[in-house]
Amino acid sequence: MIVLDPDENEILQEKSVMIQNGAKVENGILHVTNKRILYEKQGERKLRRAEASKIFLEVPMYEVVNVASAVPKMSLMTKKKLSIEYRDSGDMKIVEFEIKHPEALVDTIKNWATTSKRDHEEKMKAEDQERFRREVELAKAKASKSNVNMINLGNPSQKRDSSAVQTNNNLPRKADTLEVCPECGEVIPENSKFCPHCGYKIRD
């Protein structure tokens, strides 16, 4: 049995035959929703054991690349097919289903695939922005901690005379050895990916 998400609606549920590489693979039920294309292999009761239903194929709508129907005009015996081209871990694959009215599904699946791609891209963009925000906050926190440690190294109770100040001025400053942001010119903590002051990306 297919379990749908709260915002998922089933468009089609039909017994069909799934075909891959020109060969029939399974007899089962094709489910088409606004978010997924699923193929469910039906359970079987055998003499000594029962085989439960299972999902044989699941394709997110945003991975669908092309949809077509093959409706024979000359032979009434040839079954109609719904052909779906999709991405699977970067590879392009094609699967076909023998159903009664595939031509009626083509535009519907194309429309849902377009909507799903847009929603998926927006979700990925939002996740990237959130990841960037967290990295900037972490860089700022590390920079603040580093600055506190530098302040604690000094002893405000001791007064330095003018000669000591002059001598210290001749020494190389610590800032000269630290990495400087090319965007705002501020000193950034060692090995930072982003500038804690302006958010500039320093390295991948």
C-alpha cells in the first residue's frame, strides 16, 4: 500500500506491466501522484509463504525529463504504452508502462514535473543559503573568541613607559602575519571559509 505525504495527491492508480530495456519486468500497479511516479509489485500468497507488496520503482517528479505515449493506430492487439525518461543518480533511464490511456497522462505528468523541479530548486537554494548563514555565524563566533583571547594576554595593570612603546612599535605586528579579507581588509581567523566581518567567501 502506498503511503502519501500530507501534500501529495494521487492522479492515477492502475494495474499495468512495467517494461525496461524492451523486456517485461513486473506485473503490478502504477501510481502517479503530483510528487512521484511509483510502481508497486503486488503481494502473492503461495503454498507455504506469503510475499508482501513492495515498491519496485520510485521516481521523484523533479527527476522526470521527458514523457511520451505510444498509441498504435494499425493493430488493436498492441497495448498502449506510457514512456518516462528520468534521471537516476546522474544517469538517464527510460521505463515504460502498459496502461489503457497513456496519452491522457502525458501533459499532466509534464506539468507536475515542471512544478516539482521549480519547488525542488527553490528548496535546494534555501538550504544553500541557510548553510552559508551558519558558516558565517560560526566564523564570526570563532573570530570573537580569538579576539577575547588576545585581550586577555595583556596586563592592563602594568603601565609601559614611552621607550617601551617605541620599542614595541618597531616589532612586527601580529596582524601582519594574519590573513586579510580581500573584500573589506579586515583580519580573519586562520583557515576561515568566510570573512566574519563582511561574509566574503575566502575559500571553498
